[in-house]
Amino acid sequence: MTTVADAKPFHWEYRPEAVARELFRVEGGQPLEGTVTISGAKNAALKLFAAATLTGERCRLTNVPEIEDVRVMADTLRDLGIVVDHPADNVYEIASGDVEWLFVPLEAAAKMRASFILLGPLLARFGRVIISNPGGDRIGRRPVDLHVEAMRALGAEIDYRNGYYFARSPGRLRGGTVRFPFVSVMGTENAMLAATLAEGKTVIQPAAQEPEVDDLIEFLQSMGASVQRTKPDTIEILGQKRLRGADHQVVPDRIETGTFIVAAAVTGGKITLNNAPCDHLGAFLDTVGRVGVDVSCHGDTIEVDGSGLRDGGYKACDIETAPYPGLATDLQPPTAVLLSQANGTSRVHEAVFEDRLEWLTEIRRMGASVEVLDPNHATIDGPSQLVGTEVEIGDLRAGASLILAALAAKGTTTIHGAHHVHRGYENIERKFRDLGASISRTAEGTADTSS
Ligand code: EPU
């Protein structure tokens, strides 16, 4: 029998598209001054797009960040036959009435692991989907076993062949208990999306507590879903036969916010952040406060005064990442840059991911005194005078953090692999330039193309 998946390349046939390589060139040493407006959160927006496939009616999302991952998600949905309109900057409309193709290919998964969030909603609404495994050797070890087990707990049958999950549900999914061995953000979201159209009640525990999960709950509720967070780590869903279209404004990006707070702190600058989610940054603000950065919140405005840097007043601080409400793993790289400017030895424990300290070798090349003890632990001795040099971005958050290090450094830093940063930060170089930074983005091997 020929399946839909046979028509598309399998893992061994896949050739990644050539990426247009870009670099940032940063002239450091300038204290940042001014006001920056924070964009909508990447890790909320991507899941809201997936949620919109739960209904045939039109959904409208505003405050969507204009970033590469959103474009990949929009194109992935269009490839399925879903209408995705982009009537204005930061506004997307999604109409999933006619879906022609219940197949999410490796092309999507290789570009963006978050494409796996389509498993739950497509399976729940259409009863079947074939979806590429975003893990595996080709694109790094990032398992999705918790997502798959969650679908099975809701009655789905799932086989794994040739790099693809073949998922089906003979009738509606059945509500049930989804018990995770540890917290998973997208695992929680996939289970929750699937359960909104299942028959009966689903309980998810432990459920992730990230603000982006609550943003998704809010959108699902306005689509008519019965979803409640009944305890901090428990989400209960009563499945509905159908959901309706809804409008939603994406929650502001707490990781982008943290990135700009560190930018002011390590340049000794003074900036105001608008549309900033102060309430979602408790553990991070506690850390930067202990370091000695002056940060104050007024509604959705945050003021950062980094003059403590010039007074030599930043203090070392031990940090450990954890699921929310702990210190976000996505803020570990920016925080490490801050610690490189603090007096004394700071210990860093990356407890969520195994491969998130490797980038520290790049700031070591810029003069930071860093020792990586094992894949999860490092020490940083500060303060170090960072010095511009050539560095390479390995992933999105490390990339943004190398910009921070370059802004704090003496001289010029050339950062290769700039395209990674555009996966998750809207107009990052323009936002930094508006704060007085000297930063340009250039295609590798060509003259400056930024304006
Ligand atoms: N894990 C498994 N099996 C699974 C799923 C996860 O073992 O089936 C492990 C992971 O390998 C990791 C831990 O569980 O060690 C937690 O991962 P989680 O599932 O919570 O991460 P995620 O949902 O895949 C999201 C964000 C990440 C962010 C993490 C943690 C999106 C699209 N991604 O990933 O964001 O770091 O939660 O907060 O929401 C980023 O934006 O740069 C980014 C990587």
C-alpha cells in the first residue's frame, strides 16, 4: 500500500536546504540608552498557530513576532492546505477548514523542532497524522517520547517507521490521565491540545507552568475549550466536539526581555523596556538583583540601570536552571554573560538540557574566564575585560548572548551564524541600534546589507 509519506523524502533521502549564512559585526563598549519594545513570545506564538488547526473557523493572532520560526510554522501549515494570511505586520489569520495533507515532513522538523506540536491537534481533529521525528542523529538528540506516550494515554495508536510517527485514532481520542515522569513544556502543550477534542476528561500532571502554556490555555478557552489549571502543576480538560475561531494577542516574550535587561547591565547603560512581562521573570529578576543590577518594574514597563558595572559593584552569584517558576534555561546564556562581569566565582548548573553549556567556549575566546566542568556544570570567574574577536553561533539563545558579550567587549566582534538569531528575535540588530549600539548584519563574504 502506498502511503502519503511515500511521496515525500524519508530521512536518508533528505538534504537540508542551503542556508544563507550571515554575520553580525559589533563594535563594543557603548553603554546602551533609550527605550525598547518587547515583541510577542516565540514559544507562545508557535503553539497558538498549532491550536488554530483545532477548528475550521478563522483565528486571528496579534502581537506575533516577525521571526523565522513563525515563518517556518506558517509555511508548514500552508503545505497542509491551511490558509495562513498575514494581513499586517505582527498579525496572522489562520483558517483550517480544508486540510489536504496530514503529513508533516522532515523538511519542517529539521528547520524547527517545534513542528512536532502539530501532532496533538491534527490527530485530535482529523484522526490521523504522519509526522517526522525531530530528534535523531541528523539534527541532534532531543527526544519526543513524552509526547508520544501522552497521545497513547489518550487512546491513539502510534507506530514509528523510517523516521516518521504514524499516528491514528479510530474514533475520537479518549480523555485520560497523562502522567509525565518530569515536566515538559511542549509535552504538556501537545497533550492539552489533543485533549480539547477528546471524549471525556483529561488530567495532565505534572503540567508545565510556563507563562506561554497559560497563554495557550487562554486562547483555547476563547475557542470554547474547557481547560483549567486546577493546581499549579495540574491541568484538567473536558473535551468538546468542536471548537470555534477566536482572536488572541500573544503574550510578551520574557526571554527577549531578559536579554535586553542583561544588555543594559553589561554595557553599564540605562534602558526602559515597554510591553515587558515583569510578572513572568521572578527567578531571573531575583538573580540579577543579587548580582547588583538595579531593575524596577512599573506595570508592563521595566527600567534597568547598569551603572553598578562602572562602580565595580556586580557580585558573583550561583545559578541553577529549572522549569518555571525556576530560572529559565533560555536565560542561562544571557545570565552567564552578566556573571562574566561580576566580582568573584559564579557556579552555573544547567539542569534542563545537556548541551547548553558548549557555547561558553565562544565567550572564553573573547576573554571570559570560564571552566566547563561537565555537560551540566561550569564556573565563571569575573570580572573579565571581554575583547572583540571572531566567534560562531551554535543556536539561538547562545547567539543572542554572544551579541551581549560583544556589546560589552572592547573592539570589534564578528559573530558568524547570525541567521540562528533571527529564528527567535524580531529585528534584534535594529532594536540594539535604536539603543545606540553599533551592530550590523551582513551576508557572509559580502559588504554590509543592514540599513
Ligand atoms: N524531554 C524528553 N522527552 C520528551 C520531551 C522532552 O526527554 O519527549 C526532555 C528534554 O530533552 C529536556 C527536558 O525534557 O531535557 C525538558 O524539555 P521540554 O520538553 O520542557 O522542552 P521543549 O518543550 O522541547 C521548550 C522551548 C525551549 C525551552 C524549553 C524549556 C518551545 C518551542 N521550546 O522546549 O525553548 O528551552 O521548553 O523551557 O517552546 C528556545 O526558545 O530557544 C528553546 C529551546
